[in-house]
Amino acid sequence: MEKIIGKFQTKYLQILDEFGKCDEKNVPKFKKSAIKKLYEYMILTRAFDDKALKLQRQGRIGTFASTRGQEACQIGSALAIKKDDLIFPAFRENGVYLMRGMPMYKLFSYWAGDERGMIIPENVNLFPISITVGAHLPHAVGAAMSFKIQKKKAATMVFFGDGATSEGDFHESMNFAGVYKAPVVFICQNNQWAISVPVKEQTSSATIAQKAIAYGFEGIRVDGNDVFAVYRAVSDALKKARSGKGPTLIECFTYRISDHTTSDEAKKYRDESEVEVWKKKDPIDRLKKYMLKKGLFSDKYEKNVLTRAEKIVSEAVEKSEALKDIKAGEIFEYMYEKKTPDLIEQQKELNGGLK
Amino acid sequence: MAKLNLVEAINLALKQEMKKDGKIVLIGEDIGEDGGVFRVTEGLAKLYGNERVMDSPLAESGILGTSIGMAATGLKPISEVQFEGFLMPAFDQLISHASRIRNRSRGRFTAPMVLRCPIGGGIKALEHHSDSPEAYLIHTPGLKVVIPSNPYNAKGLMISAIRDPDPVIFFEPKKIYRAIKMEVPEKEYTVPIGKAHVVKKGDDVTIITYGAWVKTVREAVEKMSDVSVEIVDLRTLSPLDTTTIINSVKKTGKCVIVNEAQRTGGFAAEIIARINEKAFFNLEAPVERVTGYDIVVPLRKFENLYLPTHQKIINAVDKVMKNSGK
Ligand SMILES: Cc1ncc(C[n+]2csc(CCOP(=O)(O)OP(=O)(O)O)c2C)c(N)n1
Ligand SMILES: [Mg+2]
């Protein structure tokens, strides 16, 4: 006997299209101030990004991974999160950090290669940057399991790219999350490239979203350049998680406008015309079009927002660069709660050698 | 003869061996059209096609695990892991399988494969891009570990690695990827695996080092006018050329080891143990080691505090000289 024992579908959500046209019945119930907040944080993220790229070219920071084009994925999700939820970013989530309340100067310090930049304030519920692709996914699932065991009404949210879905850690995390019904929201920013590898060569699945089906929970693809759709999907998934109904995978379909990092040269492997197509789908322009229609936007407002963003950014750079260097011996301080005898001896050795 | 850097020399070795041996395939992240993030495989996809130069999905365990399968069934895979910090997801395949397939099957299946991987700090990079994990691999029986120190031995060692019947880890010191240009013969030659090289002869102190540090040690030695230093470049870390080490130490009676990995359980300790076993009575002073500290390598801004320096090397030489009473 042979018969069909399962049939699957994948959902797609778009609310605001690239022309600013809006599917009104699906728009989240936003206050005007919330819409402005979305816009302002996307602008701030982009201003930060532009500045970081400049600083890198001047040698004032090191290798940097740009967020350009992915602002809606990051700001839309970050708006949906509550104070007690814990976020696990990968390495491209500058917007998430900013929206969550990480002081901007710290981000500049981090990218300049100063560990103090990743000292996250106690009241900011964020994990440090994770450079190894995919490795932080199990941490997010574990934290979600922990919240569940401790009966906390909180969820976790983990960011990663399309490339990360190839790592074993992704699959193990999805499976654990399904098995333990962990209150976790997986947010894959499918920007269609993992350095030089296009997503079509990364996986044979038609979508990333459908991978959730195999692990027994829901996956959805959203237009990742549509901040309303991202917010909507993420806030629904977080509500579901917090009410004990388990994990969700959200694939934000978007595009990496910049090079992979400042060490990369995308021209080498990627057609510029593809980038042009995606620039037209810009998440910020789209929201602006919507706000114009709704009378929430004026030239004066735009100018104010831009000026304010630039001011915040330049003050952050100043503050970051004014930071005094650490004392040499400090590099030994964070390996254990208490320095071991070996570390004490090596610290002395370094200090002695510096004289 | 052309003057090449390390990147170009390895590229040349790959290109020539691939031309000779159709069983060689390359697999790794971004090694195709992009030519690898350090451009070591530049142009090879164009020359040999995507079937022999495979841009893999982003999965190191997948890369190494499938390499074992390919190697066991007639191909010669040369894989690339983009940075040493990303070897860790592949450790199960390396430590538990690549190294053991021969033993487990009593020789019926083997894994003649090469894993290429950049190693070490000094390029002011992000976390996991400045590490030196060689000791984990040297500690694993069944793996060979080599590390060139210049473009000439890079090409020769790569050809030996490709032709070796066992799994070879080929570490590429990224600090010197483009820092040294030298004449590299176009014609085929090999540098044998398992043989150290005395880079500079001397009588007072032996400095043992490898990879990027051969260059730094040479520079430091040039600053020391009053001591005659012999420099040994190990080139292969496993199997180790104990004979060359012992002969040199017996001659000089003093030894300093320079490597950048964390100190505890590091490779310098193994070398000291062998000197202790085979040349203890020739020693005129305790062996010194200049290594990294037992900490996570600091990021860009403070990385230099961690790494060996000319001064640290000179201080160590001074110390053994003083301890020997000379
Ligand atoms: C385990 C691991 N392997 C390789 C790398 C090198 N690397 C850094 S980012 C990247 C591509 C990531 O692609 P994706 O997951 O799509 O994220 P994106 O860069 O597009 O945000 C690679 C291969 C790494 N950081 N970690
Ligand atoms: Mg990607």
C-alpha cells in the first residue's frame, strides 16, 4: 500500500509592498508614535552603518559587517520583544542592539576591537555577538528551556542568516526546540547570500521557512523589507511562545545590499544588477511612502530625524574613541571568576616585560 | 622562476597537482568563484570546473565528513576551512574519524585527504580568527600536521601533503600570507613531511619555531649581535623531526621555543619533554618558551599584548645565556 500521509504548506506574509501599498486589514494596531519609532530606528541603524563603513576605511575600526537593507528585519523584530525576553544575535544585528538599548558607542568600540564594547548593560537583555555561524542557536533554545522550567513568562529570540541553516547546530536547535516546546523564536534573515554562496546553492529547500515543518512546528516566510510584516509575525510568534505553545521559525526574505563584510568584495561573485533591483525594495523608503500617505511624514520631520541620527552617531564615535586603553594586565581578568596561579604568574611576566 | 607569496605558492601547487591528478577535488566555503577569502584557490574553479572545485554549504562537519567519504572511495579531497576557529564544528570528523578510518578498518579504508586551514593571529581580526589550535590536532594519533614558513616550503609541503596516503592538516600562517615574496620554482618539487629545517646555523642557542614565527625569530636574531643563534623551522609538527631538534640542542646546549598558541599543554611543552628525554645531560640551562598566554586571544586593539615579540624572544635568549653562566 502506498498513500499520502502528510501534506504541507508554507505561509508568506507581506503587508506593505515596495510601493508603499498597504494591506490595511493586516496592519498591526500601531500608535502613530510606534510607526515613527520604527522609522527613526531604521534611520539610526543606517546612519550607524554608514559611519562604521567610513571609520573602517580610515582604519579607525576593524572588519565590519554592514546591516544595510536588513533594517526592517531587525527593527521590526526588536520592537516586538518585551523587556524580559532574551535576544541572541549573530554578528550583523547592529539594529537589534541599538533598538534594544545597547549604547551605540559600545558597538563602535567592539568593532574597533575592544572587548569592553561587548559589556552589555545589566538592564539590556541581549547576548554578546556570536561570530561562529550557527553556534548560538542552541544557547537560545537552552535559555528558552530554562525560562520554561523556571516558569518565567518570557521567550528568547535568535537571529541568524541563510548560511547558518546549513550548520548542524541549526538542525539540532530546531529539533530540541520542537521536542521541548521551547519558547523560542528563530529569526532567519535570509539575505540570499552567505559570503559568495547564493541561497540557491546553500539548500535545495524552496524556502527556509519550510524547514520548521520537519521539526514539528510552524515556519513562515515574511517579506523582510516590510517592517509591518516582520513585526506582525514576530509579535505573534512571541505571544505564542510566551503562552506555552512552542517555537516558530520566521524567515525574513531580504537582501544583503553591502559586501559581506569590509574584507569582502561582492563585485567579484555577484551581479551588480541584482543589487540594483533590491535597492528599489528598500525597507526605509517603503515605510516613508506609507507615512507620507498617512500624513505622518514631512520634509521637516525627515530632516530632524536625519540630523538627530547623525548627532547621536558622531557623539557615539567621540565617546568610543575617547575611551582610554586598558592596562596591559587586564587581558588576564576575564578567564575565570578568580585568576588561577598560572594566570597571576603570566600577568606578572607581561607587566615585567613591558617595563 | 617567479617571485611568489605564500598564497600564490599554494595556489600554484594546487593548480599543478590538479592538472596531473584528476582525482583531486577541492571543497570548502567560498573557494569557487570567490577564490577563498584569502584567494588561495583563485582561478581554480574556472580552470577545473565546479565539480572539482566545490563551493560547499556552510557546514564544516559536512565538509570534513564528506571528504572522508570521498577519500575512502578513490578521490583525493583537499578541503578548506575558512578560519581555524571554525575547525571546531568539524572536530568529531577529524578526531574521531579522519584519524581512525585506517586503524578501524585495519587498512581496508583510508583517508588520503588534505585539510587546508589558515592559522594564527597578527592580522587584527574578529574573535575566532586569531587562534592557534595546532596542539589539539598534534595530540591526535592518525593525523599529520604541517605548517609552512615561506612560499618555497609552502609549495613543496603542499605537494607532499597531497601525495601522502594519510590525512594531513595543512596550516597556513595567515600573518605571512602576503608578507614574504621569494623565488618559487615553476617545476615540481617536494619538501618532505617529517623533516625540520635548520634555517640558520649557530653555536650558542637553538631557537625552535614554526610557521609565521620563523620570520619574526629571524628578525629578532638579527638584533642580537653577541649571540650565535641556530634557528630550527619545524615545518612538520606531526610526525615531529626529533633528530634535528636533538642534534641542534646537543650542539648548543641551550634552547628557546617560540610559538604563539596558549602555553599550557602547548606544543612547546612536547618539545621540552623530548629534549628532556634525549638531551638532558647536554643542557647548560633550562629550556625557555616564548608563547601566548593562557587566555582568549584579545581582539584587534590589544592583540599585540598577547603575541610573542622581538623583545620577548631576545629576553628569553638572554635568560638562557645568563642561566648557562655565559
Ligand atoms: C562556523 C563558521 N564557519 C565559517 C564562518 C565564516 N563566515 C562568517 S559569516 C559567513 C557567512 C554567513 O552567511 P549567513 O549565515 O547567510 O549570514 P550573513 O553573513 O548573510 O548575515 C561565513 C562563511 C564562521 N564565522 N563561522
Ligand atoms: Mg546570508
